[in-house]
Amino acid sequence: MAQEPSTRVLPHELPASLREAGLDHWIREPLDDAVDRRRRIIMPPAAAMIGTPARDYQGALLAEAKHDDTVFMMGDNPELPKMPERPTLRDFYLLRFGPIPRMHLLQSARVARENGLDEKVIMACLLHDIAIAGLLSANHGYWGAQLVAPYVDEEVAWAIEKHEALRYFPDESAGYIYPAAYIDYFGPDYSPPEYLRREAETARRHRWYMTSRLVTINDIYSFDPGVTVDFDDFEDVVGRHFRQPAEGLGFDGSPVAHMWRTMIWPNNFL
Ligand SMILES: [Fe+2]
Ligand SMILES: [Fe+2]
């Protein structure tokens, strides 16, 4: 039987300025005793606030924490499914990644497998946008490569890093054209910055070029709605190509453990 929420504490009134800014969504009212009947404020991270009106409300959110019934979010956000003590890649996929990027990754890996590609390419496809799925979108190839570097073959991490730049540059000899989705996303007149141009040129001369190029070729946005792909369909590939740390991702003391912890507790104030 579902547990009834216990007596609801009537919170003090939220300042009108925060309500008008839509920031009441960043404050969780207490739901039940499990949340110790205190409100939890989520301070949006700087990377999400800079350049948006939300930054002007940082002070008002900080002021909210002065109330006795209010604290900043630290630890498990009751809105999110609780992660196991020793989280695996699968847990991040199922409990943290949003349905759209999750399906994008799974479908890309599925297409790579159907195309009979090497398992390293399938693994790279399965991981190539995990930064978008769980951490940050800007520079996602680089964040994604760092996230997985301690756990995958160097070639897989390299392919993930470089796919970001290679995505902008067609290579018809390899069967890759500029993505139609990018015309929608960035407009037909978008020109990638010089550093990405240089990155793509260097990548093209690298011995692992085709591994990364194949990630971009299998990086598809048109999904077959009739096909659902399960993370467990790739259990064998993940088992062979992802060195899951025994302590769990986020707790193995690796140089990237903090990045996984950020995905476990993405709303922590600090
Ligand atoms: Fe990508
Ligand atoms: Fe992608």
C-alpha cells in the first residue's frame, strides 16, 4: 500500500520576486517525514545560470536559506531515484539519464551493431553523449571522454572526445554528410569556431580517425519509434569494454570520480 504523506507543513510564503521568476520550481516543499519536513532549495549551477535571468535571483535564493524550515539541497534529492551504494554504468543510464539522450545513445549503439562494427565502436556509440545525458552539453565530447577514460580503451575515449568536432565536418569519402539536425539546431549559416576546425583536421590525420568517424556516422537522430532498445542488450559489450570499478562509479578515487558523483547528486549546493 502506498504510504500516505504525513501532515503537510505549511511553508512560509515564497517572496513574490522568486515566484514571478518561476523559481518556486527550484524549491522543494516538504513531502513527508522522509524529507524531515524542511524545504530544500536547489541553487542552479553557475553553468546553467550565467547568461540567463536566473542569475539575478541568486541572492533571493540565498536569503531563503535563512528561514528555519529551509535548507539547501545536499545529498539525495527525493525527486530522483536513489542510486545504489556502488553505482554501475547501468544505474546512471536507468536512474539518471533522461529518456531522450538515453534512447539516442542506445539507438546509435544498436545501429553500429547492426552495421557489424567493431565492439569498440559500439561501446563508443553507447557512451558518446553521456555528458549531455547527465552532466553538461557544452564541450560534451571532452567531458564525456574524461568521464569514461579510466574505464575504457584509450581509443574509445579518444573517439568520444573527437566526435564532437568531427560532427561538423563532412567526409563524403567515409560516407558522412553534415547532419540535417544541425541545420535545425544552429541554422544554415552556422560556422563552427576555429578551435573545432583545428581539432577536426588533427583528428583526421590520426590513426584512430575512423573509430571516431564511425561514431559520427552512427550518431543518428531519426529513431525508429517501433524499436525499443534496452541497456541490457549491450550487457556483453559493456562487460568486455567497460571496467566497472568495484567501489562503484563516483567512489573509486579515480581522477574523474567527482564527475560521476555530480551525476549522483546533481542538485547539491556544494
Ligand atoms: Fe555528440
Ligand atoms: Fe549523438
